[in-house]
Amino acid sequence: MEMKTYNNLLVEVEDGIAVITINRPKSLNALNSETLAELGDIASTIEKSKEVKVVILTGAGQKAFVAGADISEMVNATAQEGRAMALLAAETFNCLENMPQVTIAAVNGYALGGGCEISMACDIRIAADNAKFGQPEVNLGILPGFGGTQRLPRLVGKGRAKELIFTTDQIDAEEAYRIGLVNKVVPQTELLDYCKSMAKKIMSKASYGVTLAKQAINTGMDTDLESGLKLEANLFGLAFATHDKAEGMQAFLEKRKADLTDF
Ligand code: DAK
């Protein structure tokens, strides 16, 4: 995969895992337009790559994952600039959410506003024990605009999402785990290793099966049960056309390890 250099991101690809680090630690990795554009660019490069199977998204430094959208950029933005930012963000978040690869947010500190929202656009959230989550937008006269009003209730339920958004209360990693916002809490020093070992476990499975399951879950969650079940049946049929399905089942019957190679 051809790798560009970015002003606000660090990207490392090793053994099929891309680690994207949002790198603006002086602003607690706040998302400005340039960072959103760069995230969109790397996400669209990775989605076409066969080399990368799992993406880990994290923030630079010990203190923050992402402390939200960049308030210093938004403060004087016009309606047109706000709209341009919204369009750019929608494209970036959509690409991140629906890329064929599995995405893991390694939340290493504050995940506020857009930070909490970008973690929710990832498939899985692993929190360091110092992580803090919140949606402070109504302190600033706005409401969540990177999907928070939609993805948060889908993850934690309507009542809890409303409480978090209306009160702007921050919650710690344990509470985020308790309400289902994060999959696991680990000590901060072990965060990346934990995410990488989960990535390796996922990569050892049939990647095409994983990516079809991701598509079925993402699309199915936004539709009625009947349509979701039809989609699942269609994708299930598609899986029967793959090498990994033939090999996975044959290997089981022959009591040997499967040689899974698709994707
Ligand atoms: N933007 C810009 N700079 C930020 C920032 C942010 N979101 N968060 C922190 N910083 C900067 C601080 O200004 C400070 O800069 P200096 O003073 O050193 O120059 C530096 O990072 C360190 O921050 P603090 O000094 O405040 O550090 P503390 O430990 O005291 O506090 C904190 C940490 C995370 C509790 C605090 O920084 C904080 O409350 N940060 C702001 C949280 C927040 O309100 N985030 C924005 C939420 S609104 C859109 C869609 C969505 C959105 C926008 C547009 N469209 C569709 C167009 C999303 C909006 C949001 O995310």
C-alpha cells in the first residue's frame, strides 16, 4: 500500500494491521477540517487495500483519544463552512464505518463530542482505564453532529443516550463498559497490545466471512427484521461461493487447521 505522509495523522501498517494515530496532542487531538480530510483520505486508501485487514484508531499522547471537534476552528465558521465540514465529516465517518476491514477504537483518554462519535463509528471500542466519554455539545450551543444522536442510542439505548447528551456528564471507562458503550477496559499501558491481539485473533478467521457479517450487522441494524434477515440470507449465500467456506468446512472434517486465504 502506497503510504502518504499526513500533517495530523501517523499511520503504521504492520502484519495486516494499520494503526492510525490522530496526532495533535497540543489540542488533545481535536478534529479540525484538515484532520477530517486526512482521515477520509487514509480510510479510502485502506478500504481498497488487501494488505490491511484490521484498523486501530487511537490518539497521540497519554491524555486524550480525541477531545471533540476543534472549537477554535468552529468558533468563527460561517454556515457555509459548517456545511462543508459536515459534508466532509459525513464522507469520512461513512467510509470508516463501512470499510470492509474491521475497525477498533483504542480509546486512550478523553473521547468527548466528535471523539466519542468517531469511536462509535468504529466496529469495536476498547478503553484504557483513564478514558472518559461524553457529549458536551449542548454546552456550546450545538448538538452532536457527527452521528452522536443516532449511534449513541443504538449502542446504549435511548434513555441513557438522552441523559448523556442532555446533561453533558462525562463517564469513566468502567461506566462506559457497564452501559455497553465500550467492549472492554484495559490498563492504559496495555491498550495497544490488547487491541493488536484482538486484531490478530480476528485476522485468523475467514476475512470474507467477517466482512460479510459486518455488512449484515451494519445494514441490518438500520432496517426492519424481515429485510435484515433477507440480507443475511443473501450474504450467507455469497459466503458459499468463497474458497474459505470450502476450505474451512473441509479442514474441519479432515481434523486439520484451515488455510484461510480470501480477501
Ligand atoms: N478544540 C480545540 N482545542 C481544544 C479542544 C477542542 N475540542 N479540547 C482541548 N483543546 C485544547 C485546549 O484549548 C488547550 O489548549 P491551550 O490552552 O493549551 O492552547 C489544550 O487543548 C489542553 O486542554 P485543557 O487545558 O482544557 O486541558 P484540561 O485537562 O484542563 O481539560 C478537557 C481537558 C478535555 C476536559 C477540556 O479540554 C475540554 O473540555 N475540552 C473541550 C471538550 C469539548 O467541548 N469538545 C468539543 C465538543 S463539540 C460538526 C459536527 C460535529 C461537531 C462539530 C461540527 N459538523 C457537522 C460541522 C462536533 C462538535 C464537538 O465535538
